[in-house]
Amino acid sequence: MSIALRYAARSDVGLVRSNNQDSGYAGSHLLVVADGMGGHAGGDVASSVAIGRLARLDSETPASDIVATLEETVLDANQEILRRARDEPQLRGLGTTITAMLRAEGKFALAHIGDSRAYLLRDDETTQITKDHTFVQRLLDEGRLTEEEAERHPQRSVLMRVLGDVDADPELDLSLRPAHPGDRWMLCSDGLSGLVSLDTIDATLRGFEDPGQCAEELIQLALKGGGPDNITCVIADVVDLDQLPRGEEAPSTAPQIVGSAARNRHRPTTASGPAAKAAALTREEPSAPYEDSDFSEDEPPRRSPWPALVAVLLLVAVLGGALWAGYAWSQRQFYVGTDGTNVVLYQGLSQDLGPISLSEPVEVSEIALDELPQVTQQQVTNTITAGDREAAEEIMDRLEQSALANRPPPVVTDPAPSDGGGEASDGGGDASDGGGAPLEQSTGLTSDRPAETPSPPDEGEES
């Protein structure tokens, strides 16, 4: 049995929005609907990037690999969207839904994230295949809402899972399904499924044989319902080529691309009809590229902002606490430095934080910097760290001793030279030596004053 697809893709900007952020693709092996979000150009870019990546799969793929291949390509598209958001700040927060089907031989791989949908018409019965990843759907699953309440819920468009910059770790729904001849598949954005009931979708899928006419009729129904959102629809019939009537041509394999991924993204693709004419009369041309009257930079994304807001507040609190703890610790530190003239005792850290000083002088001593030995001057200029105030004051005391020891001894003029005067002078030298020793021995400070060398004894004294 040889399988093929007869398909059609249609998209319309709707009656309210000025920009189509949906994208759709239909080909011989690939069907995709992507509903972008993010405001201005963000949604356009996200859905277009996704279609651009996935379109490469529209060829023969081994049936054993199609699920993994489809998943890998969707996640590659997610990385490309994240890169665009990182490189172009005006696109931050962009995202897109994805509902994609990849055919190989007699099987379909289905990948889904967001609230675009896949429907299957088989044996005159239409079934919704995918499940919306929305806040309201979660409430429905938990039994906290009824179907009627869900249809009117104000947060029915809040997405819990999506591809792009608003979901750090996208989780796809993946499945492998048979491609039965006679099946009709429909993929659509929520601009259609949110306005057209399942019963009406079922009747329309069964009522039109041609996929293109069927897609156009479904979009007309969404427009009649008000068309507040972009509307995109892809329909594909599974055909057994061996069972085609004599003379009937095989389905075309030329791809159809619609919406923001198409070359002319703003042009409606629906046929003429009352609703389409009304859309043309009420739709205004955008005053700037990608302008969207439904979105502004002040509006929140479709995802709930509360988790992100709570995370930001917690981060601010943690950073504030860390900064305060760091500042309090810095004020318990002391060091010895100079103001350029005298030795000064400082409280805090010797480093500055930009224009903010992290220290202040608490004691300006009477020790002149130039009275210290040259090496010690350099140490003080580079600052000497102390563990606490007491240790800092001990360093100041030792510096004072070093300054005193470094001063030159006073010059004494004796009336007449005598042996006793020489002995007194030698004794003065001993006292000077004793004055410099405590600093070098008790601290790490060093002196550049040359050591005194003892004089050799007199020959006369030896006799």
C-alpha cells in the first residue's frame, strides 16, 4: 500500500488584530500549525522560526526514527528562538505553540505543546487528539471546573507549556499513530477551536470533500464568531495511491505555507465570502511593521506572571540580605594606611566599590610618613590589614617606635676629645640600636637603615 496526503493550509489575520502571528505548513510529509505570542514582532518571529526549522523534515524519513527526529527538530527550533531572544532584546518573551505531524510510510509522529490542536475524522466521527497545555485545562483535569465554566473562564488563554523564551524547559507531548487511508486530519490554532464547537467542526469536516474548501469554510465560521484572534487551519486527507480512481491525478506535493512564515504574511488566504468581505472592510493596515493592536509592551504575556514575579522578589530579597551582610562584615575590619602625610587608622576595607568608599578614617596619628624607613613607608602606602581595632592600634604603636628609631641621632659637640666621650658615644649607638630592634623583631615591618658595624679594637688597648 502506497500512502500520500492531499492537503491544504489556510490562515487569516482575523477581524481585530492587524498582524498575523500564526504560521502554518502543509507538505507531502509534514503538517504544522504554530501560534506565536509575545507582542509586536515577537510572535511572528517565534512561529516563523519554528516553521523554518521543521520544514526541513518534509521528505522521506525512516519510520523507526520519526518520533525522535521530530522531537529533536522541535527542540532545535526552541534553541533558535532562545538565541533570537538573547541577541535581540526587543524580542524577549516571545514564544509559540507547536502542533506538528511527520509522516513516514504508514505512520505519523505527532508533537504537541501549547493550545493549538489536532483533530481526527475517522469513520464519520471527529475526535480531539491533543490536550491543551493551559491553566484552565489543568483545572478541568483536576475536576475544579466544568466544561461550561471553562469556556467562560477569564484565564482560558494562559499557557502552562509553550516553546520559546517564556518556558525554560519545554516538555512535548509525543506519540506515534497509524496513517489509515480515509482519515482526515485537521490542525488549527485556538483562533478557530476557541470559537467553533466540536460538533460544528465535525459537520464541516464531513461536509466538504476538498481540503481547501473545508479549511476556508472553517475559517469563515471563526470569522462569523467574531474573529478576535488569528485563525490558521491545516487539513490533510490520507490517500491510498493504489486505490485512486482511473484517471485521477495523485495529490500535489508542493508545500503550502501561510501566516507569518509566508512571503506575504498579512494577506488573507481565505476565499471571498460575507465574513471575509467584512474582515476586509474592518481591518486597518498596520501603521508600522509588525504592529499588533492586541498587544503592547505593557501587557503581560499569555503565561501567568505570578511565578516569575515571586522568583524575582525572592532573588531581590536574597541579594539584599547578602549585600547587607557583606557591608556589616566590612565595617568590622580595620587597616593602617596614610592620607599622604601621616599614618592613619581606617575602619572598613581598603578597596572602593565604584564611587562608594568602603572605609573611613577613625584616627589620624602624629606619625609622619616620611619619618618611617623607606620600606615601611611602602608597606603603609599599600595598607597593612588588621584583624580588629586592637591589632590595628598595636601596629600603630610599632610604627611609632620605628619612626623614632629611624630619626638621626642628635649631633653632640664635646669641648675636648676624651676616651670617656668615645665610650659615651658608643653607648649612645648601643641605645640607638636597641631602639630599632623591637619593631623588626615583633612585627613584619622591615627597615632600610644600614646596620652598624663594630669598630676593631685599638692595638694599644690590646696591650
